[in-house]
Amino acid sequence: MTIKVMNEQQVLQEAMEVLITHLEPSKVLKFWSACKLGKGDYLQLKDKVFDKETVASLYEQIKIHQDSH
């Protein structure tokens, strides 16, 4: 039996991807802020989080979210 041992950075990267996939971007950023996970390249992260978004699509997501609360 072979066990793959991931280093800490790989585990953090995978966890970040799970958060980005399953939470709203604002919640991910609040979580990172609360955990003091501010290391890294914000511009690279921003490009990944908002890769396929436009102002119009973000507006629609915000409107849907606000209307549901």
C-alpha cells in the first residue's frame, strides 16, 4: 500500500480551492482574513476567483444574494 504525503502548502492549496468552489467570494475572503491567511499574491488569487466574472455577472450575484436575505 502506498500513501501519498502532501506537504503543508499542497494541503492549504487544496483547502483554498474547496473554499473558492463552495463559498461566495466574500465569505472566502472574510474567512482568510479571520485566519490571518493573507500571505501570497492577491492579484493572482483575484484573477482565479473572478476569472469568468464580469461587472454584470457580479451585480446579478449580489442582487440574488441580497434578495434572498
